[in-house]
Amino acid sequence: GAGVSQTPSNKVTEKGKYVELRCDPISGHTALYWYRQSLGQGPEFLIYFQGTGAADDSGLPNDRFFAVRPEGSVSTLKIQRTERGDSAVYLCASSGDRLAGSTDTQYFGPGTRLTVL
Amino acid sequence: AQSVTQPDIHITVSEGASLELRCNYSYGATPYLFWYVQSPGQGLQLLLKYFSGDTLVQGIKGFEAEFKRSQSSFNLRKPSVHWSDAAEYFCAVGAYGNKLVFGAGTILRVKS
């Protein structure tokens, strides 16, 4: 079966612009996570969805960042008024295939590399 | 608060030599522990995980890790490293169905 997919793979934008990053989780996975990985660092948690609702958004750095998952599947991370410091790889993960009983392992997508000029 | 420390930023080993990557965690309850590997330009691939039970867990690609509660450690080992193992390795701690907290990673270089 298909893994987690993310689009675009690369996004270059100018400071102040708005960007959307998309994540398609593994089919049937109920939980979806966004992480941000800056150069030379490990991934840092941003937000976690269980179904359609954000169960934990404590990692969002400020109100320029928000994410949605309106139908409990695909999620979009939205960044307003981008800043150079937002440049990073944004990773999406999903978990919770209850049929397989594997609800605790997060499977990651390849990421979207965001560059803010 | 949860935290993960990977003390070694870089490690270089010769091909065929054994490998141990260190990971120490801080977590108030029984932790869920993971090792992921990331090759350049690639996403994170799960190597192995510990949830409960046997403290020595086997993973893919010949890797294993041992959970030691008394030392708050979850070190990754491989008896014989291959050139294709060169990558960055991340240790992570998490709670059920919740966020993962990652270490800063260890870059493994393999000498031929």
C-alpha cells in the first residue's frame, strides 16, 4: 500500500507570502502529525490530529501557522506571512491503523522543503 | 517534560565494525521508544521500537536496541556495519497516540 505522501516536495517562496503544504496519510490511519525539521536538528512537533480535530497544537510556533484536516484524511499546513526563519523541512506522519492493531507507530512522509527568500 | 539526548553528533566506523549509537531519554512514565533512520533527502524510516516486554528489541537491517530503565537509555547497536548504513539516526520518545520528541540525531559515516 502507499505510504504517506507530501506535496510539494520543494517550495520556494518570498518573505511575507502565504504557503500551503499538503499531507496525504496512509489510508485508514486516524492520527496525523506535523513536524518541522530545521537544518542539523531533529524533527520538532507542531500539531497532532485525531480524526478531524486538532488534539494537540502546542507545537505551533505562533498564530501564523495553522493546520486543518476537514475530512479526517488529507491535512494542509498553512503558513501566513512567511519569514526566513520558517525555512525548514516540514514532515508529516500518520498512525493508527486499528485493523492492523498498530496504533502507536508513526510513519513519515518524505517531507516538504520550504525555503523562504 | 520529555527530552532525548544523543550525545554523539558524528560517528565514524569502518565497514564491518560494530556500532553503538547512544540515546538517553527523560520521561515521567513508561516510555515508548523509537529509532528512525534518515538518508539524505529522504523521510524518516522506522528501524525499531520498544513499547513493553523484552528489553532487547530487534529491528530491520540487522539493528537492535536495548532498553535500560535504570540508565534511561535506549542504545542502538549493529554487529557489522555496511556502507549503506551511512545516514543520520534519530532516537525518539513518545506517549501512546501522541507526539514524538526527537533527539538531535547522530550522523554515521562508514569508512571503507
